[in-house]
Amino acid sequence: MADWIAQAPALLAAAALLLLPGAPAAWLIGLRGALLPGGAAAISLATVAVAALLAPPAGVHWSPLAVVALAAVVTAAVALIRWLRRSERPVALGRASVWVFSSLALSAVLWIGAAAWGMASPTHPAQHFDVVFHLNAVAFVLDHGSASPVDMTMAAPGAAHSFYPTLWHAVTALIVPVAGGVVAATNVMTLAVVGVLWPAAVLFLAASVWPDRERTLIAAPPLTLAFALYPLGFLNWGALYPNLLGNALVPVVLGLAVLSARRGARPLWQRILVIVALIGAAGATAVAHPSSLLTALALVLPFAAGRVAVAWRTAGTTRAARVGGTAAVAFGALLLIGIWPSLNVTTNEWMPYESLAQALGEAVALGPVGRPASLLVALLSIIGAVTAFRTRSGRWLVGAQLIAAGLFVVAAWLPVLWLRSSIVGLWYDDVVRVGAVLAVAALPLAARGADAVVSRCLTWWRTLPRRASVVRIGAVALVALLVAAPTLLAPRHEVLAMRELSFLASEQSQGLSPDEADLLEEASETLPAGAVVIGDPLTGAGLVYAYTGRRTVFPHIKGVYGPDAALLGTRLREGGPEVCAAVERLGVEYALDFGDRVIFPKYGELYTGLHDLDRSPVLTAIAEEGDATLYRVTGC
């Protein structure tokens, strides 16, 4: 607990980074109440994304100053537009409510507490395949001073430029000085995204669709705790930090689309700025992870179709507007469908794993990928869907949920692999990534369903005889209790998996053991600043860059490292003239041998020469912790 308390300043810094840069602009364009936190976060992250792109050409080293400067420019521009159009007062979008903010704050505390308990300590790295890349990528940003997505050449050191979505690494790098290290900063930023951004984003979408339903808005944040697979499931699979951040922005993108199209008396400048905020949020989502933006585009289609239908039914809408709107939506949908198969990036590592009936059952019960069913959310979302159709408000969310369910069924069941990859290949055919999409529309619908249930109970209490009202309300409470009890298993499943497997720091860890972490900490103090280290990235040695800041030949398990690196990966143990020549060309001075326990069963053939280094004629041991050994190259 003490080590988490010591990270309180870092957590505050992470939350501030997510909220404060965009808060003035969000306020100036009229976002208020339940819309302000999510809207501020989207504009903040858009600011970070643009700053990361602009800083390298401007010769600016990546730091908070770049974000603050751009945030000031954005705020000043919006303030100037508002001042120039001061005769046209903006309409307040969203309402403030102490109960809504209390619900949001409570959800943040519960999420942060659960995730922190699952991690056990801020110094425990997640023990999964992708973590090697993402932790080292934060070190790469700090080392090279650029967080631009076109400069992420870490796994392709010979390239002048290489694209990778770097928004996660950009924001995490900014809090490393406060957190005290890359691992701690990553874990703290994870808490901020899970506990601050995700509930605020779901609240934003609910408030965009039902701005006047206070009970819906109160219910939305805590219901996020009842879905198992996202966000904590992404920490037990991957860990998928860029997707974690990108998916958290999807509800805000959808909500801004709703606000952009909302009818009513609003000055033109305000409508335009909301659209600009939508474009910025979409861009930030893409720079977090492109698949998250494509998720938003897929889920917004029912809304766009609904707006066209409303235009045809609404008197006073010109024929040109109706035809133009229909053509634009049809063109956009056909374009998306047309290019969708070409976005396939599958590696065919994840295959369909269950029957059609099982996939449908998991989609309906919101228990994808074998997770405990979120029965409470499932039941409330069905009630919310019925209420949406009955009140003719928010019906497009039902369509969005059907799209999400269809995508999941395709990923989990469809046996025609080429067709499956054409549809879900942009998520790498990964059913975990696709299953997380089920949360986006289900949670706002569940919040509306909770509102409908409470409203009906209050109506019974006011209009029925006392005994009849008590019987009915008691029956509702009993059903709620029966479905809520197993729903508690949903977050419990993920938190236990985090603590007992993903973030386990013991000799049974999948990747980095405590002895290995201690050796890396020692190396960070003893190795020269410009040292180059080599080690098997499938072991805990893969995290040497993140822990020490010293460059490594293999900063990720996969990459384009060149023939010299490939030679050392398979033959360093042997020594000899060829090995020594490769060592000299790459500047390798140190080597790590962390034993034979690997984090992933594949790709081991690439690194067979990086084990049993005590037998190497060119290496001398200089430090040991348990079975982990640090060597110096002395025989070349």
C-alpha cells in the first residue's frame, strides 16, 4: 500500500494530463456537466497527439512544455472565435449534477482500487508478450525525444521513419519523471485510463444521447465495473495498452457525433467547433490505435442512418438536404465496407474457438471469451433497448450493439477463415479485442435500462396500494440481486488474473522474476550511459531498455534488426570471429542471461544463442542475482 501512496502525485499528474489541457477549450465550446470530463479528455488527448506530431519538425524535445504550449494555442483560438462571435451566445451542452459527479468519482475510486490491487505494486510490470514492446517504447520516446507516430523506429533501427500509434507512449513518457520509472509510469497511466477516462467516456455517450435523464447518467459510470473483458481484460491479454486507450475514447467519438448532429438553436460557430472537436477526438483515437477508430466508424453507422431517416420524415427539411444527406451516408458506408477487407492485418494466430450457439450466448450475456457473464448489464441493456424504442430516443445504440455482437460472433465462430479475416482481421482476428467492443453500446443502454426500472418502481410506489407496490418492488429487487451477484464475478475474475498471473512478481512469474528485476535495477546504476546490451527478449532480459535506459539489440520480440543481430541471437554463446565482428559493428558491450523461462512459446529459435552464456568464450560474468547474470564482452 505504501508504494501506491507514494505514487499519488504521479496518479494526479496522469489524471491532470488526461483532463486539463483540453478542459478550457471544452468549456468554451459549451460542454458542461456530465459532458465536460469526457470532452475535456478527448480534446486533451487530441492536443497530445498533435503536439507529438509537430514537436520533432519544430525541433522541440518531447516534454510537457510541448503539450502546454499547444493547449494554450488551442484555448486561445477557441476563445478568440467565441469573442468574435460574442453576440451569439453558445448553448450549454450538458447539465451539472452533484449526484452524477459523485457517481463518477465513486466509480473512479473503485476502478483505481481494483486495478491497483490486481497489480499489487506499481513496480510490477505486466508479464505478457506485448509488454516488452510497450515498456521499451516509452523508454525509446524518452531516449530519442520524439513521441511522433512516424518516428517509432525502435523495432526497425535501420529505418528513417516507421509508423506506429504512439499516443499511449507519448502520455506515459510525460509522467515518467513523476512516477520514477517506466514501469511505474505505465501502471499509473493504466489506473488513470481505467479509472478516470473510461467511466467519463461512457458517461459522455450516455449524456449525449439522454442529456435530461439524470438517473441514466448516475447509473452509467458504476455500470462500467460490471463488464469483465474491458478494460481489465486488456491487461491480462497483451497487455494491450494502445487499444486500452483507443477503446476508451470510442464512446466520446460517438457522443461528439451525436452532439454535432443535434437539432436545435445553436450558433453556427459552436456547431463547427463541436465538429472540430469530433475530428480531433477521432484523430486521437486513431493515434492511440487505428482499430479503435474503425470501431467507432462501424458503430456510428446506425446513428448516421437514423439521422437520414429523421431528415426524410421531418417537415421543413429541403429535398436537397435529404438527398445530399442520404448520398453522403450511403457513400461513407459503402466506402467503409469497400476498404474494410483491405485493412486486414491478421497473422492467423487466433482461430475460431466455439459454436455459433455459444458465440451468440456470450454476446447476449456479455460474457465473451469465457468470461463470467455480466447478467446485470445484459438484462438492463435489453430493458434499455426496449425503452429506447418505446421512447424513440437512442434507438441507434441498439443497432450499434447488434453490429458489435455480429463482429464478435464472426470472430468467435465463423469457420470460413478468409471471410472471417476480411471482417475482423483489422483486430488481428483476435476475439479478445473484438469482444471488448460489446461494452461500448451495452453500458449506456444498461444505464437507460436501470433508469427505466427505477422510474417504474417509483410509479408503482406512488400509484398502487402499498402492499401491491411493495410486492412488485420487492420482486424487482430480488431479480436484481439474483443477477447482480454473479455479475460481481466479472471484475473479480480479471483482478485475480492480474494479481495471480499477469502482474505476479515471484519466481513463478511468466517473464521477469524479482531477482531479474533487482539485477536490472543494479545495471541501471552501474552500466555506462551509452552501453548496448543484448539478451533474449522472450525472457525478462527484454525489459532492459525500460529498466535501465541502456539500448538493447532486441527491444522487442519481433523486429527488423539486421543480419548482425540475427547472428548474435543464434550464435553469441559460441563466440568466434564472426560473432566478434557482429559484436563490434553493433557496439554490444554487455549481455544478459535470464535462464530458459520465456514469456511466449514462439520465436525461441531466433534467440537460441542467448542462453547458457556461462559457456561463451567471449563473455565474463560481472553481476548475479539468483539465476540472472550480467556479462561483459571481454573476448573480442
